[in-house]
Amino acid sequence: MDALTLTHQLERTIVIDAPPATVFRYFTDSARWAAWWGEGSTIDARPGGRLYVRYPNGVEAAGEVLALAPPSRVAFTYGYLKGSPAPGESRVTITLERAARGTRLRLVHEFAEAAQRDHHVQGWRYQLSVFANVVANDLHHEPAARVDEWFAMWSEQEPAALDRTLATIAAPDIRVRDRFSCVDGAADVGEHVRAARRFMPGVRLQRPAVRNVRGRRPRRRS
């Protein structure tokens, strides 16, 4: 890799409707990495760790993690086991930053040859579209569990844990409106939760039991 001159690059930027911490999990967890790339794909999320991609059509690629800075940057080499570029002959850098409605992802893929770059333009257009949808599906999976996380957060005693939960389940521009709240933005919501805990110690929030359309709790059937 050091001997190569990577003078050709493609860039692509998309906005994903999820917080950076949620998006970044796909670069540190093999199960999520495989949900994006294809069954059997893996990533060893540490500098020097190996990554492997097995596309649904059977094409295989591999590389090495070069840098990992959660939740904002990952860089790795990339190449095909059979084809060009070969493993180690191109470099991918992905950076994440907060956007108005989630996360702005910027990808830069560097190559030694212009033909290799041009070959990957449509591939990344498609692959990042797949990625955005995979993240969205994961984020909105089991919405009741996300609601429970929101309510549990109001009783969280550890500031760092509160911030992690808020970053995972809420968009940066979240707005909260109820009888006690009129706050905008994740930072302000976090302070509001801390204040509620301070002035109402011991308070617990939970979602009500599900009722049927007539307003009655569903009967348990034997």
C-alpha cells in the first residue's frame, strides 16, 4: 500500500436519518457489517484488523482497517480476491458528522488507476443507498423498545449513559413538547432530563399498557 500512488479518487456524500453513533456501529460489529454487505462478511474493528466482504452474488473482497475513531471516522484498504484492485491496492475513508436530520456520511475511495475509480462510481451509489436503508430499518426495528429506552432515560443516574442513549435514539434536532417541556435540540433535551431528575427525584416514566379500539385492555386468552 505504501508503494502505491493513489492519485484517483471518487467522493460521495449522503445523509442518513440516524445519529452518528448508530451509523458507526456498522463499522464495529460484524453482524451489522454483514447486514450491509452480505451474509458472511466480517470486520475486526481495530487498526490492523481484517475485513472481509462477500457480496450476495458471491464476489469477495478484503482489506485491513487503517484507522478507527468512533463515532466519526473509519479508514480501510479494499480490493477483490479475484480482480482489480487487489486487496491492499485501494483505500476507503468514511467520515460521519451530525446533520440537521441525522448523519452526513462522506466517502472517499482512492485508486491507483482512473479506470478502477470509474468502475466503482455506480457501485458506491448503490451500496450507500443499501446502507442508508439498512440503518433506517435497524433504527426503527421494534419501536416499542425504543420508546421504553426513551422513558428509562429519564431515570438514568449516570450522565454518560444518558448521553449515549440520547445520541442513539434521538435526532440532533429533536423537539419535545408536553405539559412540562418545550425544548429543542438533543443537548437541551439532555439538560432538561437532568433537571427533571434533580427536581423530581425518584420519578419513573413508562408507556401505558396497550388497549384495544374500545379502550379496554385486551383479554388474555387461554
